[in-house]
Amino acid sequence: MTTALITGSTAGIGAAFARRLAADGHNLVLVARDTKRLREQATELHDRHGIEAEVLTADLATDDGIEAVAKRLSDRKNPVDLLVNNAGFGNKGRYLDVAMADELKMLKVHCEAVLRLTSAATEAMRERGRGGVVNVASVAAFVPRGTYGASKAWVVQFTQGAARDLAGSGVRLMALCPGFVRTEFHERAGMGTDNIPGWMWLDADKLVTAALADLSRGRTVSIPDPRYKALMGVVKVMPRGLLGGVSSKTGRKYGPQ
């Protein structure tokens, strides 16, 4: 049986990955900050699917947390075959309205942790000649809208570049770029969601199914829904100046309140 490690596993997209991978027979390493929730999740998945679910409590906004997960990914005796870098959060407020400490914490989780964990995982995977990494980004990566989008743009660019460098090694890397997904993300950030149209919301379980299919196809970027694929197609041909104005207005309409 193969093993998958998922960061931010107890809610939202991370929990959806855990459910799907456990149902497919993968053992799991579940990573989050809340030990109680992790243990409850591990017990439920073990009892339901008969897989082994290891719990690893770690805060990826800290060096100790990142190092603990990197150490597990580097364990050659108990190899990880699939890494899902899902942990992340959003800050409520525009640029300069958010405290610098919170901005730096976001970069720590979205960028530094992704870099260090991807590196630890792929080094071991390359030695074995197989493995996969899914780095969860966002469609916000493709529009000029705030520091959240900028951090996710880094995830996309890093993942695509690393995928090219590791081509032919047996290791696959993919950036997953969803739109709005019904998770705890907005609630934790204190963001209102009542003004977001119903058609813009995605189902986490369907998203994961599409993402895993794209990973198996060897895609390096996955936008797992036809609606968002169409929107991003428009974004690609829109002038940057106009796009900046539109994304700013859209952010005020559908973003944090």
C-alpha cells in the first residue's frame, strides 16, 4: 500500500483528499495543528476504510513545524508516495490594512513551507523513481489581486518549474488551482460569503476527483472545473491594466467584507 501525506488535512480540500485517498486504499499521514481533530479523523478513516492513518501535529507557520513534516517526508524506511501541500489561510483586508506579521505568516505557510516540504518529498521520491506532489494554489494566482493571490502565483510558478526540472525522473508535480470551495477557509479569515453567487462554489470531493485525474494525466496545472477554466481563458487574453481594474472591483464585490 502506498502512503500519502496531507497538510491541512482536517477540513476542506485537505479532508476531501484524505477521504478519497483512504477510500482508494492509501495509508495516510495527516498533518494539522489540532491534535484532537487529527486523532478523530485518523480513527474515522481507519475504521471506515481499514487503512493506517498516522497523526502528525505541526504548525507550518513555524520552523519547528515545517522541520517536523520535512523529517517525516525524508524517512526512507517509511516512504511517502504522494504529498498534498494543502495547508493555507487568507487574511481579511487590503494591502497595508493587514499587519506585517500576518503577511509574513502567510508567506511562511504558502511559500516557504511548500518549498521545503516539496524539496524533502521529491528528493526521496527521485531516489525511488516514483512519486507525486500536489501543491494547492488558487485561481487567484492568475489575477493581480492582493498578497494572497501573489503567494499562490508563486506556488504555481514554482511547481511548474520544479516539474520541468524533474521531468523523466518518475516524479510528478502539479499545482491545483480551485475557485471558491465550501470549506472553513472564509470563516477562519472572518470573510463574508453571502455575496458570492451560487454558481461560483465548487464541491470539495468533486474537485479532488478532478485533481487526481489531472495528476495521473501528467498535467502540471489543474483548474478542476469547466466554469473556472472558461473564466481563466478570458483572463489570459484580457489586457493586464484592464484585468487589474476588474479584479479589484470583483475582489471588493466577492472578496473579504
